[in-house]
Amino acid sequence: MLIEHLPPESATVTALRNAAPADDLDAQAERADPSRGRWSQTELLLAQAIDAVHRLSHYYALVNTSDGKRPEPPHPVPRPGVRPAPDRPRISTAAAETLFQIINGTHTPPP
């Protein structure tokens, strides 16, 4: 049905929602899963803008932190149908130093 693919903010979907009986709306609200809902292009762009502001705030905090504590990076705004990315393991200081030596050509492998 073509109406199913209209954006949620369209005049047709709004009119159908306004004409629906309260019992139907209550039943739909009980079954609703916001994580599976459709987003309009505007909502996707807004989520991208929010993510960009969070990243810039995180970078600002990183640059202006002098006590050695690094703030946790922000998580992106959850989007419908997209699973959150798994956390990456952090590299140890010793492994980072070894990698730095390998890149600079000063690493000597253990015998």
C-alpha cells in the first residue's frame, strides 16, 4: 500500500492519525518500538548534526584536559535499524611504544 511508505510527517499520515479512534492509538502505542520506526531525512540530518556537536565538544575537552584523564568519546545518537558499534579495545602503553619504535625503524625484536 502506498500510504505505508509516506513519511510520518506527511499530511495524509497526519490526517489518518488524527482520525484514528483513541483505542486504536492506545493499542499502537503499546506495541510501538521506537528503535524500529522510520526516520525522515530531516531526522537523520539532525542526528548527524548532534553527533558532530558531540564530537567537537569531545575534542575540545581532550585539548583542554591537562590532568591526564581523557574523557570518554561520545556515543552516536541511536538510529532505527542500526546496531550500536562495539567498543574497541584500547592499546596498552607498552604495545603503543613498540608500535612507535617499529614505525620509526628503531625497534629490535627480542632474540
